Amino acid sequence: MPLPILVKTLVEKKVDEFCKKRVPAHVLDKVNLSYKIRGNSVTIFENRAPWRPDMKEWTSMAIAQIRYDGKIGKWTLYCADRNNRWHKYEGLLPTKNIDQILAEIDRDPTGIFWG
């Protein structure tokens, strides 16, 4: 089910700000963050410039996924394993506050998102 329009507008604003603030301007030619919304989920990606001469395109790696449950109006945070399978992140309960989720990703107390 797609996100309600007001929820989608808010999450686009918040996640876009998060992605822009997370990476310093002086390295944007080498790494940046982006996101994609699909249905009720928002996936945040780390994108890296080609690091070998034979590479032509940027590579992307999923960092975190946030899923919205419209029945309860709450977001749940997920992290990817080494096989890119999503698992519920146990360090934060579902919340209505998207800022709490973004702060947890940024803080990364377990090292699951940024290593």
C-alpha cells in the first residue's frame, strides 16, 4: 500500500535533509546518500563513485529501510544483512516520529548501518 500523501511529503523532506546533512560537501564527488520510496517503505542507499579505472558507474548499497504501518501510523526500522535481506532493527520500537528513526540510523550504536 502506498504512503498517504501527507506522510509521503513529510518523509521526503526529512529523509532528503538527512541524506544531504550526513555527507560532507568536500566528498560528494566520491560518496553520497539517496533514497527510494516504494509502496510503504523508504530505503536509504550509500552511493560510491567508481574506484577502479575499469569501472564506469557508481555503485549503491542499501543502508537502512523504514516501513510505515498505516493501521497504527508508525514507522519501523530495518537493517540489511550481508545477503541484503531485511531484518527488523531491535534497538528501536516502532514510532510515529520519523526523526527518531533517522537519529538512530545516524547514531548507529550497534554499527549495523555504517560499520
